[in-house]
Amino acid sequence: MSLRGIGFDRTYGELVITYEHETPLRLLQDNPKLATELYCDLLGQRLPDYTEVRPGSEAITRLDRPEKEDCDGVEVYYHGEEPVFALIYELQRKPDKDKLFVWPDYLISIRSRLRCPVALVVICPNERTARWAAEPIETGHLAFTLVPFVIGPDLIPIITSAEQVRGVEQMALLSGMTHGDGEHGAAVMAALYEALWILPEHLRQKYTRIANRVLSERALERLEALVKSDTNEERKMSFIDRLEAQGEAKGEEKGKAKGHAEMLLLILDQRGIAIDDTERERITSCTDLEQLQYWATRAFQVDSAERLFS
């Protein structure tokens, strides 16, 4: 699945934010029930008795460091006014050795702040990262080994009916992102299409925009076929207009990717790093703004094309 950026540019020293990275966070923020579904239904864990779920602060502050760190999201479960459990969720696209140190810090900091048990769930869009994230983190202290809860592609359910996700329709979009171009893709996209019409108008618009950015080309083709075959003309035209508008925005992003690729080639040329035709094609054909940004950052640090892509 290709990653399409959201058109938020930063300097080459930083990574751009992508829709695929942000999507699970947005869905969790829109519906706290989704966090419970992920933790209980997908991971098979149990929560203590609670009466309410509220978003928690993602800020992790330490007296020994002037900078502030944020985890991706926190949901806090309350019984009355007392916090009884907190769920930290992180989105991880690729292995990052720094997380082996900050993840235990997140747990300790939030546990200390809220005075309740805390769990860490890491959502990974690919199997390689999921396997890495599931490795035990040895802290060096006796019996203090952190093993994150990991949700990889294999745990995202294949949703083939909107009724399966009634009340947590956001799960249908996660399923579409993961399985929309697979063997059951047609049924998965049909379920997503129906789930969108269950949602309020503002969420339907929002998720249509997100879907157009994060779904694979095959999944989008299946969604567009469903729209065209819809016998409800008013609903069909509303959706087609929205997809066409998003298609224009996506075209603008392809233009940005081309500009990023040209800038990367210029950096490599200025640094005297030779690339062959295959490597040049890899750069110019890439439409993932985050990947291009990452390569550009690496281009200032490496001395060969081989190390750039390693």
C-alpha cells in the first residue's frame, strides 16, 4: 500500500506527516469505543469496571529534560471520577530504536501521573514492524521487561458487513486500509461504503477524504464501482462529487512528490553521490512524500546510494 502525504511540508531535516500514519489516531479520537475494541476484541484483554472514557494528555514531561515528548494518544478509563486504567496507543511505521527507551518512559510517566494501571498498544501497518515492536524490551531491572501489545495487519478484522461494526464504524475504514485490495476486498469495500452512510455527515465527509488518500488503488477502484452501481441517485452523486474533489487534491500531491524527487536528485548531485538508472527510477517513481523526505535527510548523511536506500 502506498503512503500519500497530507500536503504538510516541513524542512528536509524532519519527516512529513502522512494520512496513513494519522488515520488510526483520528479514528480513535473520533470514537473512544474503538480503543476498547482494539484492546479487548482484537488483543483479547480485559478492562476493569469503568463508567466513562475520556481522552488523556499525550504530553510526557520530565524534570531532567527541557523538551516535551508526546505519545500518539491516551484514553483514560474512569469509575466515577477515579481513573482506573489508561491505554496508550502508538502508531509505528518502521523500527525505531529510540522507542525502546521512550515507551517504558511513557508507561511510567502516565502511571505516576494518573495513579492507575497503564497498557501500551502499538499499531503497525506492516508485518516487519509488528514483529519488531513485539520484541521484549529489557530495561535492566529484575523482572521489569516491557512487552508491548501489538496490532499488526493480521489482527485487523476482515469486515464484510456494516452490521459487524455498528457503533464503531471506524473499524470498517481500518479494515479497508488493510484488506481492501485482498481476496475479500470487494465485500470489505461494500461494508465500508455502507458504514460511511451510517455516520453523521461531518464524519462521512472526513472519512471519504481520508479513504481517498490512504486506500490502495485497487481498493479505490472497488469503492468507485460500488458508488457507480448505487441505485440511490442522490447518494451516488453526492459521493462521486466528493471523490472527484479529492482526486484533484491527490493530483496536487503527485506534483509535490515530483518536486521532492527533483530536490533529492539535486542534493545527491551536489554531494557527488552517483546513482544508476534503477536508483533514479526508484526516486522519480516514488509518490510517498514521507519516504522522499526521509531519503533527503539521509542524503546529507551518507556517502553512497547503497547506504541511502539501506
